Amino acid sequence: MRDRDHRQVKHMDQQNETKIIHTMGRNNCGGRCIIHAHVRDGQIEKLTTDTPQAAGDDVPLCACVRGLNYHKTFLGPDRLRYPMKRVGERGEGKFQRISWEEATDLIAREWVRIRDTYGPGSRYVNYATGISAAISGSSLAKRLLKLDGGYLGYYNSYSTACIRKATDLMYGTCETGNSLVDWLNSNLIILWGHNPAETKFDSQTMYYLRRARKKGIPIIVVDPRRNDTAEQLGAEWIPLRPATDAALQDAMAYVIVEEGLQDQDFLDRCCLGFDKAHMPEGVDPSECVLSYLTGEKDGVAKTPEWAAAITGVPAETIRSLAIRYATARPAALVQGFGAQRHAYGEQGARGGILLACMTGNVGVSGGWASGSGLCTQHPWVDMPDVPNPYPMEIPTYLWTEAVARGHELTELDGVTGGEQLQSDIKMILNLAGNCLINQHGDINRTAEILRDTSKCEFIVCSDLFMTASAKFADVLLPGVSMFEGENITQPWQYGDFVGFNNQVIEPMYEGRFEYDWLSEVAEKIGLGLQFTEGRTLGQWLEWCYEDLRRKEPELPDYETFKKAGIYRYQNTPVRIAFADQRRDIDHHPFPTPSGKVELFSPKIYHTRFRDFMPAIPRYVDPPEGPNDPLRERYPLQLIGWHTKRRCHSIHDNNQAMHAIDPQALWMHPKDAQARGITEGQQVLIWNDRGRVQIGAHLTERIMPGVVALSQGAWYAPDENGTDHGGCINVLTSLRPTPYARGNGQHTNLVEVRPAEER
């Protein structure tokens, strides 16, 4: 292990001693950066980060502008200071100070009452990623609920519901990515709805893309916006209309077949359903992919001209892209998460996998199997599992439906573990998360559901600030930031290290980590010892690390690890996903029911999902897409993106960060001119769900007919309900996608006018 600059060091300035404490970012931004906190007299003076010199032969884990501003974001005067209970209407944000004893008494009392009145399935821990580390408030709350009879669980995530569901459907696993260093063996890289320059998407991603570009490997970005990744890499940009990705993929597949460029050997040996000769027994052969592409099935050939009318991408560009991808072998078509957060987002994800299979880029160095692209090479750090006695789960995006009409939700709504829920959600624990309001779809409808205390009867929130979600709490608790406690963190998927969050300062005000007050609640409901097992949080962290160390014996002892703040694994082998399957599928089948890549899905075809979800990858006109008749009223497609100035909704309270990327509506000059809108002018964006007033930014970095608001801005409605914070979810839909039941928050139709005109 190389300590270098990561050793605990002290140096003297002219008057006082400054201590440098090593920690790591632990938010769900996608990156895991090394943070050196310079502390004097219990105060953080500044933050510094990793350097190429310190990293040596390893990938530098350098903080971006967000990471270097963590202290200014988390340690300001707007922190929640003490426990409070609601005294006004839910959502008003009116609270009264109470003691921690009163707070845990109230939580324990409601916890038991709701359990005994409605059953364990009435209790729910909301999706939250404010703490993305080994031990989080959400995981701790679930642990206690499991010990107390269980709770209604969820599956999926807001980020990846469609792409994971689609990838698992076709490959039988989501582990479809090669090691990122293997991109240097590609002849072409296509980034499809992928913007790691702003999302980070793990700390290695842009590092290897820059190396690939320096090597001369062409990079193409497919996105309605010319995003920052395209700008920084000098990549070629192919804009397309939102939610039409599958149509572009269909036409590319058509061209590949027309030109005879498909890898027929791979399709014949390793895939199910590409052509009539390789369909499942008992299924009409004309249901195959090829019959759809050629138009034999529906009379419409999926030509570039057909796709151009849908996508807005010129036919000659589509043809060129298809030929370049098919002939560049090996080539990597890397799908981000933006395109699958659309209505029918599953189909765009499946289309990328189809193209990877057709071109033979699966199981080869320099290729990429597409789909979710996970590449997990080290085990996760976690507390020991406690099984949930309550078996039922819902898709995470449907929790509002489970509050409003949970007892009606069935398997067709994505319910698992039983045919139908027995109860609505009556208690929500929302810990270190803003998906209760700000990050969930259709804020006005969501707020309407939550204001009704006869529906969800009790909401507990733990947070650092008075967010839009915190205002809907019945009990609101002050948490602690990454600087005020210990934890262990790991990369999303690409990265060979494990990091330690050393405590930097004492907790501010009356802030407490969730383990502390949940232990008190556990004691009050008679489960104290079962919950803690007699361990402090620090002892649990050591237990988790030693458990990992048993699986990864190269790890150093715990104290050495804590002192350094990071351990980088050595000599991790390069992984090529599905190399064994490609070489010898008879002895190494894909982990699907057929043992092959299921381009045609018997699972969909033989279930009721067939009524609204195709069995093959193909374009389906989405609601609020480019062909929806609603465009007569709302002619512009609205999408969101992850801005470099925020991690989801984190940092929006830090006013200094606003100048980095001011919240504004991106709009093409042609669309602005048609509406009499000028640069910086206040505009009103509206649809049937709500209204947002914000400044306009005119740019040719977005295609005509499309407007965009970066996601995560804090909801700030006026007395008339018009939001002035630029929160896109005032305008987004609660409509889930058809198969994954994931969020389709990027598929929205709106109109825009100068604010003074309405």
C-alpha cells in the first residue's frame, strides 16, 4: 500500500497548528473523490484533493468543484439545529422545537401504532441517496423495521430502473461492462445519452475517455444537448429528439442488415430471436427482430428515412453512423442513464444491446455489450443482512401510488412477493433524501397526496436543511454531514479502491447520525439489543471492514486503513464481459432461461406485459413524445440533465455555486425567436401539471423543438404556485414506464412564453 500524501500529517503555520484529515466524498454524484480537510481550531479552513503525482500509477481521485465546496455547502448557517415537530398544515414548513427524548418517544409511539393498526406493509423507507456509504440512515431504518415485523420494500432506483430491467431481461445479468481501461483498445466509442463530465459516473470514466481521445480514438455523443462531455472531448455530436432513441437504433440495425455488416455467426450461436430460424419453439417466426426491421411484420421498413422523420436526425447521418459502428470493430456503444429515463425507456436500452450483438461487440476486447454496463470487481461493504419478514415490494417510483391507493396495486403495477398489496403506505421514513418532494415527479400532485394526513399518517425526515421534502415532515430531525462522523465508501462500479470517511469536526448544533436516535427508538420498542448487537457505530464500521477483509485479504489492518483514508487494490485483472460465452457458449451459457442473449423475450411474450410492451427491441411512440397530439397545445419537448454545480439537489443552497452553471431554461435561438424571447429574459414554462418561471439561455447546443432544465433545483413556489427555483419536477409526470415501472421524468411536453405575457 502506498501512503504518499495520504498519511495523517500536521504542519505549523505562523501562529496555530493546522491538521490535515483525510476523508472521501460520499454523496451519490457518481464520483468518489479524495478530500483533504485542513482544520484549525475545530474549523475547516479549506479542502484540497488528490493529484496525479500522489496517485502515481493509479487513477487520480480528484474532486471537482462540488467536492471542493462540500464544507461551504454543508456547514453554513442554514443548517437544521434541533429536533422539531410539525405545528402547521403538512407542507407549510411550520415547526416547534422539541427535545431528542420527545422526538424518539413520538416516533416510537407512532411506529407501534401504525404497525398494530395497519400491519407491517404500511411502513415504508423512502428512496434516499444523501448518504451513499456503507452505513446510511435508510439501511439502518430498514434493519430496525425488519426486526420489528417488516416493511413494504422497493426495488429499482430513480437512476437506472429501465436500463437494469432491460439488461437483465436480455443478458440475464447487469454485469455487462468491460474494465474501462479496455476502451483504449476500441476503434470507436459512442456515448449514448452519457455525460460523465458532469455526472462523474465514477472517477475513472472521464480519465479513460480523455486517454482514448488523446490516442486518437473517435468519440461520438448522441444526445439532444451538446453536453459538457462532448465539449470537453471535442466529440462529434448527433442530436436527436428526446424519447426517440429506439427509432434511431432500429434504423441503424436496418442499415447494418442492408449492408450485410452483421456478425451472423454471433447472432446464430449466441442470440435468440434475431431471425426466423432462431425463434423459440411454439412462437410465430414472424415475431423475430429481422421481420420487424425489414417491414415484413408491419409493412414498414425501418429505413433511415423512416427514422429521420421521428428522430430529427438526417437519414444520411443515420446511415453513416450505422456503417461506422459496424465496421470499426471493435467499437464501444456506451449507454448512459439519461435516455432510459423516458417513457418506454426500456426500449432504448434494449436497442443498444441489439446493436452490440449485431455488430459482434460482445465478449471482445475493445467492444462493449451495452446495457447497464456494470463491472463489479470487488465485494460491497455492508452490515450483516437481516431478512425482511414482509415479502412484498413495489417499484420505487410508485410509492406515491402506494400512498394514494396501495391496496389496489397488483402484479401489473410491478408488485412482487404477492398478488396485491394489503395496505396503503401509512408511515414514511425519509432519511437524507429529497425524493419525498423535490426529486419525485409531478410535485403538485405529490404534495397534494402528502398533505392529506388521512392517507400517509406519519412522516419522519432527517436532513441537514429545510428542503422541500423536510417541510412535509411530522417529525423533523437534524442530521450530520460527511465531516461530522465516520463511514466507509466505495466506487459505484468502476474503481479499485475502498475509502474511509474520517470525522473532521464535531457535530454541529444538536445534529445526530441516524444510528444514534434509531438505537433509542429500538430501545423504546423493545429491540435495543437486537438492533445494535451491543456495538457502537464505530464498532459496526470496524466489523464491516473486517468482513470485507475476509473476502479481500490484501486489505491492511483497520487502523492503517483509517489513517490513510483509502486503500487502492493492486493488480486487479482486466475484465471483458461475456468473453467465455462468446468463446464457448455450450459450456458457458448466458444466465438467461434460454442460455442465449434474448433479443426476443419469451418472458414478455408469455405474460400480460405483452399487451403494452413489445417482446423485441423496437420503437414505440411514447406519450408526450414528438408525435403526441398534445403537441398542438404544448409543442416543446422538455428534458432535464445533471448539472456540474449540483449532485442531484445537493449544493443548491450554496449560492457561490450558482455562478458555475446558472439555473436557466436552455432553448434553441429559433424557438426563442418564434416566441419573442431574448437571452436572460424571464420566461414562463408550463403544462397541465404546473408552472415554472426562470431565465432563458439561448444556445445552439440544444436541438430545435427541445428545451432543458437541469434537475435538482430547489422548489420555490410563490403564493400562486408558480415555482421560481427552476425545479423541473413541477412539470414532470408521475406516469411510470411500461415494464420496469421506472421513472420517465425526461418525457414532457411544455410551452414557453415571456413571463409578462401570462
